[in-house]
Amino acid sequence: MNPMGCSASSLPVLTAPFDLERAVEQSTLLVNVILDGKVMEENLTGTGKDRPWLEHILAAQGCQAADVFLALYDPTTEAVQVYRR
């Protein structure tokens, strides 16, 4: 018996997706492109996008960088999630 009062044979066996022969979707991190109304130029450049592209995206949502608390770029879908102030 272990300290939890279970025998070793009754403990769950943890498996990884490759153990189950399942395809695992690659996850990506979202990139902050605007923080508190300021464009994060280095982050934006790192995505391969530029300021005119971001301004076009924001204009389509009816706002400007100064109106935004946080904007996140998803490199998988190329979408921008905008959270206004």
C-alpha cells in the first residue's frame, strides 16, 4: 500500500497522446500586438505583419490603437482579438 491507501495496481496510468496513436494539434501562443493603447512594434514585426496591416484590422472593427487595452494576434488563424478600454 502507498501513503494514499491504494495498491500500486489501482493507481491510474497516465498516457500521452502519442501513446494513444492520436494526432496532436500543435498549439501556438497568442502575440500581444497592442498593450494599453500602444502598438508593440517588436511583437508586430515578429509576426511578419506591419503597422498599416494592423491599422486596417482595427479600422474594420471601428477603432484605433489608442482605443484598445489589449490586442492579441493568433498566428494560426491570423485573427486579431481586440479588447477595448
